[in-house]
Amino acid sequence: MTTITKTKSNIVETKSGKVQGYSENGVQIFKGIPYAAPPIEELRFCPPEPREPWKDVFDATEYGNYAMQGFNALEILFGKIPYKESEDCLNLNIWTPDTDGKKPVMVWIHGGAFTMGSGADPIYEGSALARRGNIVVVTINYRLGALGFLYIPDLTVNMGMQDQIAALKWVKDNIEGFGGDPKNVTIFGESAGGASVYCLLAMPAAKGLFHHAIPQSGVFGFDPTAGKKSSEYLMKKLKVEPGDIDALRKVPAKKIMKVQDRITLRPGFSDILAFSPRIDPKTLPKHPVEAIRDGSASKVDLLIGTNEHEMKLFVAIDPSVRNMDLDKLYEFIQGMGFDESKTKQLIKVYQEARKGVSSTDPDELFAAIGTDYTFRIPALRIAESHNKNNKNTYNYLFKWPSPALKGVLGCCHAIEIPFVFGTHKLPKIDEFVGKDAAVEAISEKMMDAWIAFARTGNPNNDNIPEWPPYDEKKRSTMVIGKEIKVVNNIFEKERKGWDDITL
């Protein structure tokens, strides 16, 4: 067994003070660097403020605090990750081969339904990606749940998104000291992180802070009415008068988390995004699809995609959406906000388009419709909007099935992440993605495409087939799985079934 020795990294001067991490296996690593003041006490529910500079060299050898968060259902599958939760959570982590030169920078925004997760999760460890691409990898923490996404117009809106913008400003101001190029920054993220990328493409305050974007399996949930409803319910349960932000600042964070769980953990996913970004005149003036169509991100190159069976992960952890019959299927599809006629029409489209068991099994139909409603169709809407202003728009569909739980997960939500980061050999993760020799090969090809895109705005490289841009005529999609190939108009019958539906 090879012993890897940790040594001290270079000392890097930032605008906040000097930092020193450690060097391991050819990568210099800096953990837990604060990028803003702790959002506590009178700063709770406020936009992020600059942090006071420190005098001594900051010890960046340990991860910083996770954001306060609710129950993490994924711990059922992967086990509990030891971490310390705190409102003082605005920190980031950096992996760089060396602190010289100007390398492409990739800033990762973690997922977790805007209520859980951290940039310090082991699956996001950036060494393999940084080393393979000779790039700088950054992961960030931002406020989650009610602390980050309570919706009280003119008082507190989209604070977690404003944290992300503050982190990107910190990267712009400081990353050159870590060997990064502030003029070549890619943001990428999955699930809530993918939705965050959608928002950042649309937010005026984020303009110019990044140059390429990779939203992976992003979700939509920007309705301010839903945000108002969940925020008022939370304040009512905490016995706080509506809009009394000062009283809410005095409520212990753990008490807020308990009430938050009561909202977000209701069965059937209806409230899983109760606390998430909302359309807001000051911070997010338009729905991302509309803003992108209007050119908000015309200078940003886009690589976007989803997984084949996203919804099967949620089915595995929520018994309320398993073992369906047709009546229950109708009930759940109608619960997405469709009338009876549209519900029947959608189910019929999928019954006719799919072959074999997936056209007759209500569970399979729910997974297919739910995957498209929540992930694939939103991604295609973003791609269509972006292509009108920037032809550097690329689409992928990930198709590697998980062997876990006897294969019931299929190619589910989040399975692509360890392929992108090269963390597929980690304990528990290797059981999730499999130990097949093909896993390593797919990971290498995927990393090379993401690295090429971060470097140039184009994912093409010598390790994959030619990847054409996405447009509304051919809808060219790179299918990534046991076979890596381009398919035009994939799942086109299903896609057309959503044409007259607003998401």
C-alpha cells in the first residue's frame, strides 16, 4: 500500500489575509477558507458581508463548517457523513496542481434540494479533476433551507444565491494567487447546484463572474407564491408574526431546522423545494428560461444535461411513490399541477413511446414522467433558450445504471457526479456506481470533456467522439454510458408531449 505524505502548501496572499493548506499527491489543497462574514445574529437573513481580514496565516488544512441543514435522506443509502453544522458556514475549498500560472478554474455548487449538503462532501474531492486537467477546482458552501431561502419580499430573498455570488467575487479577486485564471471561470453544479447555475445565468449581479456553465440535472422551483406560502407557514409554527425578521433572528437555528423538516419532508415531493430560489425584482427579476432567452448569458458557453432515470433515486427513498397502480399514477401526475385531460394525455404519450415493461408498469411510467418533468424538460428548455444567443450550447444524457439495491436505481439522480470528479472508488460510492472496469474509462472520458469545456467552452477532445452543438432541429445529444455516442432527437415523442406545458 502506497503511503501518501502530506506536506505544507505554499502560503498564498489573499485580500483577506494569508492562507496555507497542505500538499498531497501532487495537488495543493486549501480547505475552509472564509469568503464572507459569518451570517449570524444581526446578519442572519442579510446579504453576505465582507469578512474582516485576519492577521496571522489562516490554517486551511481542515474543512470548514457545513451550513445548518435538515434531515438528509441520502444518508439512508450512503451513511452519515461526520460534519459540524453552523450558521458560520460561508467558506470554500481549493485544489490546485500548483500556485503558478493562470489555469482554468472550475467552481462547484453542491446540490441537496437547497436544504442539505456541502462542498466538503467526499464525493466532491477535487484532487483527481485538478490533477488530470491541470486546472483549479473550487467547492463552496452557501446558506441552505430557511436560513438561506426564506422568502419575505424586501426583507430577505435568495440569500443563499447571494452567498454564491459573493463566493464567485472572492474567486475573481483571489484565485490568481492559487494559480487560477479569473478570466476563465466555469461554474458547475448538480440538482440544487444545477438550479443554482440556472439562476446565476439569469441574475444581473452574477454577470461577468464566470465564462462557462455546466448545470447537471438542475430543477425548476422559482415560483414566489410557493416561497411565500412555505415561509409564512414556518413563521406561524415558530410563533413569529409574519414579516417580523428581528424576532426570527432570535429563534435558535436548530429550532428553525426542525420546523423546516416538517415542511420539506412531506410525502410525495410536493414541498421538497419549499425553500429555494425565487423570482424577485431585485435579485432574480425573470424566470431563468425567460432571462436566458432574452440574452442574460449570451457570452457564457453552456454544457447541460441529465441522467436517464433521475426519479428512481427518490422512489427508492420514499415509499409513498412505490408499488403504484394506474389510479395512483394518475393521482401523482395530476398532483404535479395538471388537469385530468392533460394527465391522461401525458400518460398516453409515455405508454405509446416506451417499449416493454416501461410502457405498462405504473412505477416505470411514474419514473419516466417524473424524470422528464423535474429534470430533462427543464434542461432542454434552458438549452433551447440559450442556443438562440450562443451556439456554444451542448447537451448530454448520462446512461450508466447503478448496481446498488439490485439495480432498482437505474441511471438515477446524482450517479454522474463521481464520474465527473473521479471519486468513484470511494467507499460506498463504489457500491453506488459499480466496480466495473468501464467505470474508470467513462470517468476519464467525462472528466476530459468537462475539462476541455472549462478550458475553451467546447467539450470536444481526443478521448470522445465529435460532440456537435445542440439546436432545435437536430437536438444532438451526447449519450454517455457503456457506449459513448451522439444521438439526434433522443426521446423525441416524450419531449413533444410537453410542448404546451409551462414548467
